Amino acid sequence: MRAFNIVNNQEFVRLFLIFFLSVAIVSCKSTPIKIACVGDSITEGHGLAVQSRTAYPVVLDSLLGEEYDALNLGRSATTLQKKGDFPYWIAKEFSSVFTFHPDIIVIKLGTNDTKPYNWNAENFTNDYQALIDTFLTISPKPTIFLCYPAPVFRSNWGINDSTVVHGVIPAISSIAEANNLQIIDLYKGLIDQSVNFPDGIHPNEEAARALALLVAGAITGK
């Protein structure tokens, strides 16, 4: 009888260990890597027929698969600068970054900062650094990617390509170097997509997918 109990106990321990390991494996698989897509109308999906299906963060989520969870935290018309006409800092999406508790943050801001009444190179640099520092208060610290803006193929609403090229991109380059952060070059990556930017600023579905592919490649290293 004692030998029988020992065998039963050993079998119970074996089954328990199998169950525990199975639960642990399933638990690991069910915890995706969270990506917060911070940005303006290009991130939000302005001009797309169905933002909830074709905005770049949604496409990104589909491209990366079940191991990732990408959330669209873009807000139309927002600036990176705190003194811009609509700072991202005061948008509800900014607060949502902290609620989401992301592992990765992709920042794609700067397009609206090129408007003449918004642009200030010193403020842009200082506020970008402040945004990075603020996001790094999240624990554990997220990995942050900085995006060069998409090309401005036709000036509209004061948004212009000259300030993107000569102001925003050099500033982001310096900030990325100072913080040892990776840049996603959307400017170069989308320069051949002019036909897919109907108003010269916002991507259509095809260009939004191209943008998502660039971001996915940077995140996965593929």
C-alpha cells in the first residue's frame, strides 16, 4: 500500500509539473509586446475611408502578428511642441500612452510643427527631449523609435517640405544620436509614394501600408 501511495504521489507531482509548465508557456504566449503609435493625423489615419482597418498602426498590428499589440494613439493636427497650436501633450492620446503601458513607443510627430506660426527649432528640440524623458518614466522603460516625417509633396495648411528637410529632420537626427535611439526614415522610405498622398500630406491606404512596413521592419530588424 505504501509503495502504491509513493507511485501515486510521484505521478501527481509529474502531472502537476506538466500542468504548471503548460500554463507558464500559454501565459508567455498570451502576453504580446505592446506598441504605442504616437503621432498626428498621418498616424491617426486622416483621409482614409476606414481608419479602424487601414490606418498604419492597424496594418502594423496585422503585419506583426499575435506576438505584438499595436495601438493607434495618433491625434490629428497635433504638434510636438508644447507651444504649438495643438500640442500632443494636451491630447487624451498622450495620457493613453501611460495607461497602455507600452513596451515600444514609435513617435511620428513634427509635420504640424512645420507650419510657420508653429516652427521654432529650439523649442522643438527641447520639447522632443522632454517627451522622450517623460515616456522613459514608464516602468519598465520602453524602447523608443523616432520617425522622420513623411515627405510633404504639396504644401497645405502651412505644412511644408522645406522645414521638414532643413529643420525637423536635422533636429530629430541630433536628438536620436544624443539619446542613442533608432530612427525610422519615413522620408526616404516614402519619397517614391507621391501618387499615394492625395492632398500632398496624408497617405492613402497603399502608402499607409508602405509606412507600416517600414515601421515593422525597424521593430523586427527584418
